Amino acid sequence: SAVISQKPSRDICQRGTSLTIQCQVDSQVTMMFWYRQQPGQSLTLIATANQGSEATYESGFVIDKFPISRPNLTFSTLTVSNMSPEDSSIYLCSALRDSGEKLFFGSGTQLSVL
Amino acid sequence: GENVEQHPSTLSVQEGDSAVIKCTYSDSASNYFPWYKQELGKRPQLIIDIRSNVGEKKDQRIAVTLNKTAKHFSLHITETQPEDSAVYFCAATLLGSASKIIFGSGTRLSIRP
């Protein structure tokens, strides 16, 4: 399986501030994604991180709120901007490996917004 | 886009008995169906997957079946053990396109000793 390092593992932030989450994969991957998992809920896809171009966002998520970068095939960042308590959640980085088929997850970032 | 429904939301079985979790998907083009297990406080882990050209796949105590006509697939866990207690998610996608994987709502499985 792929090794996906994600940091920070958790953070407590003030309303109105921004947090950038980093995701590093141990080898080149075809696709990277960012998911959100609210307490006791399923995984909701935020966006596909495209290498060298703008991310592709799912319905309900916009670039101004969740800017994403992917400068190369092994690294991506997600920024949660102008945070509110409703942004409190676990954010998970993921990557497709094994011929672009199997999806592996980072360890997640637990975000609490006060 | 794809929509995945999962049932039941909670499931409690006696240790040693079997557990079955069912999912349906909406996009008939989907061709890849993975299952994930998530223990409390941990990341989701891929436990088994199946492609649309296969009707059944087994890995020790875990098996997955797929009915393409009915657009549903199921996870079967036999001889359940306490360590099987977790939340299980089904998912579906069309590999080769955007390949974004859409998850079901999850099933919390509890194994009674």
C-alpha cells in the first residue's frame, strides 16, 4: 500500500483564520483527492487535485473556500479558508495507486474551529 | 453523477455469526467497487474490492458479490470476531474517467461476545 503522510494531524483554530494541510505520498501517483469526514458521517469528496492545473471541485465546494495545490505528482495541499465552526471536521488526503485503481488514505487532519 | 446507498446503518451480530452489508449504486457505467473498514480514530483501510467483470471475490473470511443487472453489491463477513467491529464503507467509481470514488453512508458493525 502507499504511504501517505498528512500534517498537521490535528489543530484548533480561531474563527476567520485559515489552515493549510499538507499531503505527501511516498511515490508518484495518478490522482490525488481531498475528502471531508464529519463526526459519525461518511466521506464526502471535496475535490480532485490536478497536477499543474486547477483542482476539480465537487458540488458544494468552491476554490475560494478550499484552495488546493498540486505542484507535482507526490504532493498536495488543501487550505481551509476563513474558517467557521461548521468547518470542524476530519480532512483526509487520498491517492490512487496500483494502476490508478486502489485508493489509499492519509491519516487525516482533525480540525476544530472555535 | 454516481450515488451509493448503503444498508443497514448499524449491525450487531454474535461473535462467530455472519454479517452482510448491502449497497446499491446509480450509475450503470461504474466498474469498480471497493470496501473500506474504518476503526475508531483511524483512517479508512481498503479491505477488498471487485471489478464489474467479476461476480464474486473472496479473501479469507471476507467476500464481496456484485449484481450488475440490479446494480447492487454486498460485503459478507463470516465467522465474525471482535476485531471486525468497525465502520464499513462501500464505494463505487468508473475507473479511467475522473475516477473519483463515491462512498456509501457507512455501516457500524458491532460484534457481541
